[in-house]
Amino acid sequence: MNSFAENLFDEDDKVKASNVVVEGKVDIRHGPILYMEDVSVSFDGFKALNKLSLFIDAGELRCMIGPNGAGKTTMMDVITGKTKPDTGSVFFGQTIDLLEMDEPAIAQAGICRKFQKPSVFDALSVFENLELALKTNKGAWKTLFFRLTGEQRDRIGEVMETVGLTALAHSRAGILSHGQKQWLEIGMLLMQEPKVMLVDEPIAGMTHQEIERTAELLLSLQGERSLVVVEHDMEFVRSIARKVTVLHEGSVLTEGTMDEVQNDPRVIQVYLGG
Amino acid sequence: MTLFNPTRCQALLALLMLVFSLAAHSDPQPAPQPWLDALDTLKQGSMPEREKAIMQLADIKDAHNLAILQALLDSKLFITKTDARLVIGTDNHQGFDLSDAVSGASLGAVGHDALTKINLTNKMRGTLRKIIGELELSADDPKVRLAAVKAMAKEADEKAISLLRERAGQEQDEAVREAIKVALLLQDMDSEDKAVRIMAIEGLKAYDSQEAANRLNAMLEKDENGEYSEPDADVRNLAKASLTNINNRLQLYGSIETIFFGLSLGAVLVLSAIGLAITFGVMGVINMAHGELMMLGAYTTYVIQQLMPNYLGVSVIIAIPAAFVISALAGIAIERGIIRFLYGRPLETLLATFGVSLILQQSVRSIFSPLNRSVATPEWMSGSWQINDFLSLTWNRFYILVFCLLVFVLLLQILKRTSLGLEVRAVAQNRKMAKAMGIPTARVDAMTFGLGSGIAGVAGVALSQITNVGPNLGQAYIVDSFMVVVFGGVGNLLGTLVAGFSLGIANKFLEPFAGAVLAKILVLVFIILFIQKRPRGLFPQKGRAADS
Amino acid sequence: MKLLTLATQDKTCATVLMVLAAVTFIIPLCNLLTPADSPLHFSAYTVSLVGKYLTFALLGMSLDLVWGYCGILALGHGAFFALGGYAMGMYLMRQIGTRGVYGDPLLPDFMVFLNWKELPWYWFGFDNFGFAMLMVVLAPGALAFVFGWLAFRSRVTGVYLSIITQALTYALLLAFFRNEMGFGGNNGLTDFKDILGFNIQSENVRSVLFFLSGLALIIAFLLCRWITNTKLGRVVTAIRDQESRVRFLGYRVEMFKLWIFVFAAMLAGVAGALYVPQVGIINPSEFTPLNSLEIVVWVAMGGRGTLYGAIIGAVVVNFSKTVLTGLMPDAWLFILGGLFVVITVLLPDGIVGLMRRNIRSKQA
């Protein structure tokens, strides 16, 4: 309630100060940037996540695979605050408890998400979509009187260049192809300058060349940012992954390199012998 | 679907039998000669002869005779000036509606000056009153006897007491016997003997008698000299304790009554909401014309009553399936004509169906009249169930409560057991999948909507029994029924039931403190706040599907 | 100036603005400057009728901001209009002074009638015009704030929100019907004498009120135009289309909804305050759910999400209502009901959408 009232008068949305050692900074001194421990979620008796434990290191690119219903999307829902788990803990760095925060707060703290179904704003132009995603003060009054600085304009141009949508800057996002929408959404993620990017099925509906460029883009981002990529396309996963986590029935089945994972008899069992 | 319910059939049968037995009862019986002679004397004779005639009539134990004596006491017995016939006349402001005193046949209306009243002296009135009491006390109908005992208990004299004592020995009916006991005990409260008074108070403890409470109160009152009307302190203390006892019970009965009123209001809410729970909860369609479909049901009842004015009792029963069919057809027409173009656009559906509701309202206004029509309540539904002096429950509300539960169970069975129900649930859970499995989704949509609308019509029949039937009938209930559905949890029929009853009871419990309007506002505000806390209602649907 | 350039980018929008300006200036001037028998003279009836339409247009536009841009189908918007109207009505009641039937210097007639001995606390200050005008925006604003704060924070959306907004105005309707509330119960507030010392019945005052209504509409239109073209406007549109996505971009959706809801409620309050002195009465019937739904029809009829569509819709629907209820009183509800159905099924973009389609097909 308090933060709500503050927000009215356009205070910056701060990450819960008490949880942070250095305000606004994520404490990654111990390595991992994202901790999930013993997280369980159930819907009407169905365990979508079952004591899932997962650690993502700072700067890492992690691929997640698993059959349908393994809990990949639910895991992202929990991290981004959409679903509150029944048990378990989720920390961002050492100190920021994500379970105490709602979606906007988590997004502002630096965890951003691309959805399985491309979610861009059809009624707005490509430029405007990116402008909305821009990392800046997101209070209502500040937004009302917001004006783009030259620097910010350049930054939007840069991102449009990266995702190859410069020519379509002033077209409505609604007319983009499926693959272009995927890219626009990735572009929106970049605009937010996140520390952790959760990318759900980024290459669905893309042509072969587009897939290659996406792989390049994701690879170029690791190190600076941490990425968690969920994808069904094994070819694609092989082309970008160092470390792969296999989810099955809501918990981690195995972790390792693509080769290790693919030769693991349990994984073969899950995928082929259901 | 409600047509072929076995319980409904039995009810219909019972009702038909009732109608026949009533008809048989009013057959004219041959009049005995002494009676006719006495009546003749009454008509012609002087005052002393009249008195004699009254005494003669006193020996004839017959319901019809009783009615004549009652009319005589109420100054309703007349002699026509033209043909000197003995008639009973009821004042209708312009003149009198006449019926023949002997045969009971109706004789039409006459002016005020066409009749001569049969006058009585005060002494004769007193005698008459006692005679009537006696006659009533030995009447065949236990209800009449009960009323007579209660009347006598209020102002009993020696004669009445001895009559009551006499009757107590031979009375067969349990309730009447108890009433006589109470009357005698009340009499004992005036006794000179302290022990008898104490016994009477002790004895009365077990009965819920308004008269006993009044007497006890009177005992504790002081006269102008500051003296208690009951001189003995022991008796007074006992009376005080006994009174508290009665008051506690009174409070209990009050609560029971409030709960009953709440349940019956809840029943109305549930009836109006379960149709909505189907269209809104199962299909996700907001039907703002739902209230008007109820209104159609209520008007159907009205029309059927107009068509068969002599069979009031049956007309309500016939109206149930008729209203179901009419509202269901209207609902199907709305679904096929408008709503199916708007699936997946709930806000637009809301607006379009609101338009339909305006059109239906105005149609009713144009066809019938903007004024309220009154639908008569059949005899078997009117009156009340008098449990004791303090607690009586009206039959119409009681029946609606039962009816509501019946409809609810039936609906649950339809959804659970029939193939339509299975298809409905399948389409509600996953429309695309259901379609792929070969379920004709369009037909199922129409049927589901028809079912929900039909139930609205049936609710309208129930409403016509407790409120005025007018063009605004639907509007008055639409907000409430949405509240019930939302409060109970969308897509959950049981939730609707619980929500309806709890809102009904809450409303009735608030009313004494806050007044009807404020109670309603408070309940509305409560629901608004409740939805803030639990946006999915009392019994939410869970899971990923619920999010979309 | 920036507001004007914004407004004139779109041709239809510029036309609407010009017509509005013309109406706002010409009608009162003609009324004041020409003699009563001149063909250019508008009767007092016409002036107050069109003046009423202008306030409805403002009301419709404020709903368009909430519904057309933010996607909140508010079915209780009439409540804010009514609250603004009551605030104005309270000022006008206090102005009556000793000229009431009972001649009480402090208490309005209905309070004397109810045997009230003193003015309820919430009537204090309403003898001051400035305070009353502040209340015209603050009362609806505060209600919208509290309600919106509760509703948006707990993420009540879609039809649920629509229904509880309807319940809100329904509850207020019941409340204002009560004499104990101290707002004149069933009869509401009426028999106004003057405003700021001028006779409220006089033609001059009516013309001025008309002019102010037009002016308020133009200013509000430019303001809304500006808001919808800021980043806030774009966030709000984004919320309408994909609420949860906006949240994941780090915006507090509830704050934006609240902002727009409260702003629209205040505009509705202003509309109500301008409406009351022109029609001379405010009573609880303004709270009926049907009234709020009629506003929705204006907006849907004109074309939502365009602002000027709401203005066109409000004027067209209300003009038809005036004409038709005069000709065939029974037919109006049929037509209104039919409008709901036809617009939602056949004309989802309203008149503006129809015009655009025409223009496009001509160009092609």
C-alpha cells in the first residue's frame, strides 16, 4: 500500500530497499544471479512444479528443454511474479526476494521476459513499442510528461537496427509477420536493459535465416546478461547451448552439455518412451 | 425438461384431487325442517320470539347455521323488502352483494334501501356470541374449534370455562386440547389462591402463548397507587422468570423467522441467478436481458391465469413449463440472432443483450401496459403455517424455497447425467477440442443458452407469486443476480446456491438495524469489497485455464 | 499551440473542432444580439437544449477516455456526472437563501420539511462558489479514486469490473433516494434562483452557461487529445490491448488505470456541474444504471477510441432522443435497444468507422 501511495506522487519504483545491500544493485558475489529452491506449484492437485531447484549464474546462457507440461512456462511465471508458488523460495542475487514483489517491481529490478506467444502492442508502431519498453521512470505522472532525449532516440534506433526492423519503424506492429513480432519482442527486452532475460520459444514461426540471426543475437548477449531460453527445436538449442537443463514433471531431470543430456537414458526415456 | 418430473406430476395429481373434493363439498344438502322453521321465526317474529328462535338455532350443529348466526351478530343478515327473503348481504359501498341465507346461492347486488336489517338487543348479542362460541367449539373442523378456544381464552367467563372444561374431556384433536389447557391455565392465573396461580404460571411455561405473555406482563405492572396488580412477591418473581423464559424463546423464534425470510429471499436470488450461472458461468456470456427473460416468465403466468380464471390453483403449475418454454425460445432466438456473432467479445455481448433487454421491456409495456399486473396467488399457496403464537411461516415463501431447491437439483442432474450436460461441460472447458471431437458446438450453445433462459422463465413464475409483475421486474433483479454469481464464483453452481442463500440471510439480518434500503447498499458494498479481496468469488476455479 | 497543431493533424478531428468552436460562439451571440423575431435568433429552449447536448458530449468523451482508450467498460460513469451535478446543485441551493418556501436563511426547503434543525456538515462551504467548483471535480474524483484503487489493485477486469461499476451507481441511486442522506431524497435539488448573483432563468445567463459548456468541451477535447498522444496515452492503449504484457514491462498498470479513471471522473463531474444549471434540477434518477448505459451507447455509436466520435455520438443520439420521444414516446426504448444491438453486431467502430470506410472506398 505504501509503495502504491508513493507511486501516486511519482516516486521511483524502488526495489525493496531492506533486501538490498547496495540499493538497486543485484548481489552476485556468490556466482548465481537467480536462485530457485524447492519451488512447488499445484493447480487443482496437478503439480506443475515439484520441488524445483535451479541456479542460473550471472552472464550464463542456459537452455531449458522438456516435454509439454514439464513446467517450463510455470517456472517463468514464478520468476516473473505472475504465479505465486505454494512453497519454496526464489531469490534474485543473494538478497532480493522475488516472492515479495509483483510483476512490475520484478521487471524494474531487471528480470524481463519474452512470452511464448509473441506479445507486442498491435495498435502501436514498432518505434512506440520500443519506446514503451525503454528503461526509464515508469510512474504515471512521469510518463505523462515524458519526452525522449536524443540519447534515448539513438538507443531505440540501435535496437531497431539489431532486430532488423528499422525500415518498419512507423508501421503498426499489428501488420508484422510472426517472426518479426518475435524480434520486436526481443527488441523490447533489449530496451529494458535487463540483467536476466527469460526467453520462451524465440524462434517459432521464423525462417531459417532468421533463426540463425536469432542464435547470433542471443549468443552475443551472454556474458553481459544472463539468459534462460526455453525451446523445443533441438537443432537450435544445440547451436547456442553450453549448459542444458531438462525439466520433467515439474522438477529438474538432469543438467549438462547438450551431448551429455542427449545421451542420458532418462532423457531418452522421457522423450521417446513416455 | 421440467415437464416430466415425477414429483411435479404427483403434485399436479394431488392438486386436481383437491379441486374435485372442494367441488364436492359445496353440493347443496337438504335443509332440515326445524331449522327452516326457526329461521322463519327469526324473520317474522318480535324481539322475544327472535330470542327464542336464536335459542332454537343454537341446538343445530351445522357449519351453514353457524355462518347465519355469525352474519346475524355482524349485522349482515337482512330481509329483502320485495319478497321477504332471508339474505346475507355484504356491503360493497354502492349497495349490498346478496346471497340467500338458506341455500347460500348468490343473488346479485342491490341498493342500500332494498333490505331490512334484523335488529338485536344487546342482551341478545351477548347470548349470540356465546352460542357461536359453543357451536364453534363443537364444529367439525378442528381449525374452527381452535380459533374458538383461543377467542374464549381471551375473555372467559364462568360459562365459557365450564364449556371448555367439558370440551377438554372429549376433544380428539391434539392442538385443540393443548389450546384448551392453555385457556384453563390462563383462567387459573386470576385465581384467589396463590398456589393455583403459581401452578398456572408453572404450567404455562411450556407453551408459546401470546396471551400468557400479556397476562404475565400485566401481573408485573403497577397501578396508579404504585401497587403491583399481583399482590404476592413470590408469584411476581415466578412471573418475572417465566417472562424472561418466554422472551428468550421469542428471540429464538425471531431469529428463526429472520433466517426463514433470508432463505426465501435467498431462494429468489438463487432462482434468478442459476440461469445466469449457466449462461455466464458455463458459457461466459453476459446476458443483461436475463432479468427480462424472468419478466417474460412472470407475464406468462399472468396470461395463463387470464386464460383460465377459474382454475387459479392449477394455472401456476401449468405456468411453470409454459414459462420455461417461452423464455427458452426467446433465449435461443437471442443466442442465434445476436450473441453467436459476439463470442469472445464479452463487453460487446453485454451491450447487445442490454439492448435486447430494453426492447423486451418496451414490448411488454406496449402489449400489456406500463402498469403492474397482479398475479393471484392460488389458495394452496396463500396463508401461513402457524407454528405457534409467535412463529408463522408464509406458505408462498416456503413453496418457493422448496421449488428453488428442486430446480437446483434438477439442473445439477441435467448437467451431470444427461448427454446435453456432458456436451455443455465439454464445450465450456475447451470449445475447440469439443468441436474437434464432433460435438455440434453451435447447437450446444443454443441449447445451453435456452436452458439458462428457460430457468430464468421458471424463476419468473416464482417471482410472480411474491412481487408485482411489471415491465421493470427484470431490472430489479439483474444487478442482484450478477452479484450472486460473481460472489459464488463464476462457473460454480454450488457457489451460486451458497452465495444466494448467504446474501439473502445477510440482507434480512441487516434490515432490522439498517432499514431495507441501507441493508441492500451494505450488502452491495460488501460484495464490491469482497470481489476486491477474492476476485474469483467464494469457490474459484483454479488452474491455468482460469487465467485466460 | 501544440495542442492545436495536434488537433488539426487529423481532418475529421479538425472539422469537429471547427464546428464546435462555431457553435460555441455563434449560438450565444445570435441569441444575445439579435431580436427575438429575427431568423437568426435561437430560442431560449434551443439554447438550453443544445447546451445540454454539449455537456453530454463532454460526458461521452470522458467515458471514451476510459473505455475507448483504456478498455475499461465503466457502467457507472453517470454516477460521476451526477456527483458533479449535485455539487453544483448544492451551491445553487445555498444561493436560494431566504427565498425558499419556508424562508429559512440557512436550510434548504427539504431540510425544513424534514424538521432538520441544522445544516449537515457536508453542506458547509457550498455557499462559496470556489469551494463548490472544487467539489465538482474533487467529489467524483475522490469516489473514482477510492473505487478504482480498490478495483484496479486487486485486478478486477473485464465484465466483472463492468458489473461492479454498475452496482456502484445502483448503490448510490438507492442511497440518494433516502431522505436521511440530506440531498433532497426523491425530489433532488431544484427551484434554483441565481448563480453568482445573476438570475439563472435569464437569457443572458443561459447564453453564458452555453458558452462555458462549449468552451469546457473544446478545452477538454484538446486536453484529452494531448493526453492520448503522450507516452501515458500509449501506455494506456497498450493496457487496453494487453494488460499483463504492460505489467512485465515494469509499468504499474493499476496506477495508469487509476489516473485515467480519476481524470475521466473529474471531467464527468464538470459536465454534470454545467448540466444542472441549464436543466434546473438534479435528482437521483441521474444515478440509474440505464443512464450510464446510455453514455456507453453514445460512445459506441460515435466510434470509440477517437474522442470526437464520442462527441458526435452524444449529439446524434440525444438529438434523436429529443425528436423521437416527442413524436412517438413509446418507440424510444425500441430504438435505443435496437441501437445497442446494431452497433455492436454490425458497426463496431460506430459512425466514425463508417465515415472512414466510406472515405477509404472513395479513395480506392
